[in-house]
Amino acid sequence: MRYRTAVIGAGRIADSHIRGIQAIPDFALVAIADVNEERARELGQPDQLRCYTDYREMIRKEKPDAAIIALPHYLHREAAIFCAEHGCHLMIEKPMAIGLNECDEIIDAVRRCGVKAMVGHTQHYMAANRAARELVRSGALGTLVMINDTRHGNYFAADRPDWFFRKALAGGGRMMNLGSHSVDRIQWITGRSICKVKASLTFYGNRGDVEGSGLVYAENADGVPITISQSGYIGAPRNELELIFTGGMIRIEGGNKLSVSRGGNYEQADIEAGESSFARQYGDFLEMIRSGREPECSLDYARGVIAVVESMYHSHECGRIIEVPQAGRISGNAL
């Protein structure tokens, strides 16, 4: 069976979703919707996908088996519930929603309607992260003693859409949009939830009312200390995760370079690139639909990421350590 699939939203991330789903022969991409008709037609590859300016009309007319929700964050809840009520399986671009209450409404709708759903946390599908996860869980480097995650890059670039800079629409700034990647890769690679956070944020951006940086001290369920450093101001770009063990160290740069130290300098590890991260993600999506197997990015897991990010904002506001409520369970499924 081929699953007829529709895309909702034609922003910058939609092209990656389209290429990912086109890599899986069991999906048939049939339509795309965006309020900007020209943008929808451009991504829809003229004469290949039917284009709509109203996603509700598209879902009603096309009756797809699955829907990809690639809308601004504040529209995820509304679109997910509508599509679930019309029988669509869901791939929701991260973050799942702009708050825990909205996450809960999506989960309730999916369960009530009997459809399958997952969230597109692509860190799970990057080659270096997958290889690091296997190494961490093998125990070959001993006991994990600390984690440092650093990610810098210009968040306030002129080409970023304005809704990203309005907290009511985006749920937050640098920490919601990119800090969620840090939370996700730390939790998934180690298999342990972040349980407490102490955060300090800054608000020096030249657009909107969202934070431009955050420095976070956290601990996971085993009490392992974690730092997350995110900056969105002008400077040298950096994207690095370092895990330190009693018998060595792991460094991940981006999602494609893995280096390991076993007592000396870092040595780059050979990793098999294979499929793109989005193609792997849609392979997981297909398996979820077909077998009912819990995906690596289940709704409960994605809700847990939002719980950590919300706790960061709460910690900054009140100036103290926050215990993360209902930390998300980490899936044990192998990719």
C-alpha cells in the first residue's frame, strides 16, 4: 500500500520534508497547502502536486492518509487536531507545540481519533548522533560524568520570518527553536531525561520579544551534570556536543562528524552516512504507521522536550533551579 500524503506549510523546512518523504517509495506525495500560493506552487513542483491556500480544504478534498505539519509553531495544535479528526496520520515538525497544554490537546486528539503521530526531531536520525548513541550505550568508555552542549549562530538574520521573534507565536526564541535540539540530542543519545534546570537568558536581539541566548545548568535522571550554551548573536558559528566519561570522551560536530578520545587526542571516527536524516525519519514514520511500533520521536517524548524548555524559561523568570515536570520517557527502539 502507498500512503497518500499532504504537506501543510511551505516554509523553509518544508523542502527537507518533501525530499525526505520522496525518498520512501511507500509514500505518494499528492498535495501541498500554504497561505502563500506562489510559495506552495514553487515547492509543489508545477503539475506534480495539487496546491491549496487553505489546508482544511486540502484535507477535506484530498483525504490523505498522512499529513506533514510544517507550519509556524503556534499553528501546530490547531492543524494537528483538525488532521487527526479527519483520519490522517501525523508528522509534526518540531517543536511539538508552544506549551504543555497544547501538547496534551494534540495527544488527546490523536488517541481519540485512533491515528498515529510523531514529531520531527531530526537529531535522532543524524549519522554521528546514531553512532554516538551506540557507543554511549555500549559502556566502552566507562561511566558518563558530564555533558557540554554548545551551539552558536546568528538567530536574528534578516531572512528569518517575523513570527519567530514573537513569543506568543513561536513559544520562545533561541531556546525553544534551537535549544530544543540540544535537549533532544542530549536525552536521546544518553537515554536519560533531563530532570532539573537552572537557566539564565538574555534579550538583546534587534527583533521581537524573544531571548537571543541562554546558558543552562541541568542534571539528568542519573544526576549527570549538563551545560547547554546557546547564543544567537553575531559571532563565530559553532555546533558541538561533548560527552565526558571515566574512560574517554566523545565529540560530535554538527550531525555528521564524530570524534573519540580514549586517553589521548581526539580521533575522527568512521561513520556510515547512508540516507539523509529526513529519509531515515520518514522510514521511522512508515514503520510506525504500518506496525504501530512506537517511533523514536513519540508524542510523549516530544512533550518531554517542551517540558524541559518551559522549565528553562520558568527558571530564568524565578531565578532558581526548576524540577522538570513529567520528564519524557526515552524510547529504547533501535533505529
